[in-house]
Amino acid sequence: MELHFGIQNILFLAALAVAIYFFSKNFGKVWRNIRLGRAVNRSDRRKERWALTARVAFGQSKMVKRRIIAGTFHVIIYAGFLLINIEVAEILIDGLLGSHRIFMPLLGPVYDAAIHFFEILAVLVIIACIIFLWRRNVQVIPRFKELKGWAKRDGNNILYIELVLMSALLLLGAIEANIEGNNVEGWAISSQLAPLFSGMEQSSLHLLERIAWWLHILGILAFLNYLPFSKHFHIIMAFPNVWHSKLEPSGQFDNMESVKKEVELMMDPNADPFAAPPEGAEEAAPSRFGAKDVLDLHQVQLMNAYSCTECGRCTASCPANQTGKKLSPRKIMMDTRDRLEEVSAIVDAKGKFEEDGRSLLDDFISREEIWACTTCNACTEACPVNIDPMSIIVDMRRYLVMEESAANPSLNTMMTNIENNAAPWAYAQADRANWIND
């Protein structure tokens, strides 16, 4: 194994350092934004959480549910992404040490077999990307029609980048197949593409190989820094997002401790309202009940917003959306992220958040949207990474009911009946059980 450390390695080290610096800075800002939310404890039942992460995030188990064809192509792209990281690791080592395909002499026949498999997978990824571009821009399946502007361009950009990276990798192998002494002849796809560069001078091939190598690695580093501004950031956020999933039954709502305490005091005639809370149970009084803005949401809900893949499976599964109502669970998550980015800009400019006269409720998400929700939980069930749009909707409803007394009329009627008749219907309490006689 020969090492040739020189000016190229210094330039590579500088490019790598710049890329890591800017990615760390932008990732740190996203993490800061998530921590602007209320603290929530989702670190219990660790074995269940690791098992869920292995099954859903690593195993992609929910991708092939219902939408088998699209899910299968996504799994192919996901597998390509995992394997390209092995190739990237080799490029990083080569760039730092001045070696060339450092894993080849170490792994021998195993290396050749891996490259064979990877090149076939790269072709499948290219096919999958072309199909997805067709579905997004030509066929335009229903769940993508909602995407406009940046959301649509971003989805296309990711597919274009995947196409370029995979094509560059195959062409790099084809160029190397013509360079004497490289011992890369016979690889699955590279050998088929090698005639494109046959007959070229060895010096020209070496120069072309270096150009292709640099374009490939610089493209990967640029893509790394594109991620924090893209919906494709889910390739990183999906794993902690799934780990912090809600493990309780889907339909089980969480109680607000401050409200629960008030009810317990009313129900217990012997309770001391001035007694100190038990050790470890103290809770700061909430600034408001429910959620009006993103800072009222808890940290996992904000993590959900950054983990959204914008695939639209939640909206396609939503019965309210299917019946023509305004609600789109995907839009709920995109609006939450957009508002959080707006709040982030204020924090960056002023060092802390200062009211700007805007809020998630009304300025981004309308009341009509949140009251259209049936709380069936179909959106969370459909999400490939366990995002929970319904929890945000329920928290905004809580705000409207408990802070503004602004429940929709049908809900107000039901709550009035419960208060007066101990039942949701307008029957006298004495008549509540009459249905038994029938």
C-alpha cells in the first residue's frame, strides 16, 4: 500500500474541515431550535425504544406498508445511501492519507464482491430516482399535488443529487478500469462503461480520474451542508425521532399536570392546596394552557417538524382530508417547522425570542384546520418515522378551549350538556337510562 501525501491532501483536509464546520454550525442551530420547546421526558422503557428504532428507522418497516411499490424503491435508495457511506469512508481515508482504494488490498475478494453488489444497487437507485421524478413532476400522484415552490423543488433537488452522485461513482470506476495497474477490471457496471474511455492516454485518464474523484467528494460535502436546509434532513433526524416516539396507546391523551392537580384538590376535601409538591414532582406553571405558538410545544413535537419527510402519507390517510376538508397533517408539520425557523431568526438577531405579533395558530394554521381533525390517529400510523401531527392539533385545541373559550359550536353544546345533564345529549338526568327499556 503506497501513500502519497502532498498538496492534494492538504486541500482535501481544508475542504473537509470547512464542510464539517458549517455542517456542525447549522446542525447546532437546528438542535438549539428544538430545545426552545418545553422539556419532555421520553427516555423511559429504553429496550422498547431501541427495538422500535431498529424496526422502524433502521429496518424501514413502515415504508412498505400499504404503498409497496413506492416503499420498495425508497428502501433501495435507503440501502444505496447506507452503502455509499462505506465508499465515502474509503474516500475520506484516501484523501487524508494519500492512498488509493485503501480497503482493496485489505479485503481482497470481499472488496470486489462488495463493489459488484454496490454498482448493481447504484443502477437500481438511478432507476428509482427516475421513477420518483416521474411521479412528482409528470404523473403527479395526488399526495404530491399539495407541494408547491421550495417544497417541490427541494424534493426534486434531492433526486437530482442522488442521480449525479451514483452516476459519478459508476463513471469513476469506468475511468479506473482503463488505468494500468488499478486491478478494477470486471466490476459489474464499470466494466460495461469502460469502453467510453478506452483509447485515452494514461496521463489523460489519471487527470480525468482525479477530476471525477474531486467532483464526487466535493459533491458529497456540499450535499452534507444542504441537508439542514432540506426535508432530506430526515435521514439524520429520523433515528432520534423514532427513539423518542410516544409508546403509550395511540388514542391516549396526556394529562396536563397543572390541571390534574387542580382537579385532585377539588375532588379531595382533605387536600391542602398550599402543601408543597412531592420531591421531584414540582412543575413550573405553564405560560398558557395548550399551544398557541411553537414555544408552547414540547421538544419532541419540534423534533417531529424537522424529521418530516414531506412524503404526504399522513395527508393521504387522513379521513378529513379525503372528504375535502382543509386539514392536511403534512401541512401542520411543515407550518410548524416554518414558524420555528421564523422564531429562530428572531433569536439569532436579538439573542432571545421577542414577540413579533405572529403565532403558529392563525398565522400559519387556521382554526378551521384543527377543528376538522377527527383525532383518529391515521396520520401517525401512516408516518414512516412516527411523527405525531395529531398531538400538535390537540394542544392547539386545548389552547382555544382553555384560554380563549373558543371551542367550535358543536363542542360547546356537548360540554354544556355534560355540565347540566351529566351526558353529551340534551336529556334530563332522570331520563339518561331510558334507552335500556327499548
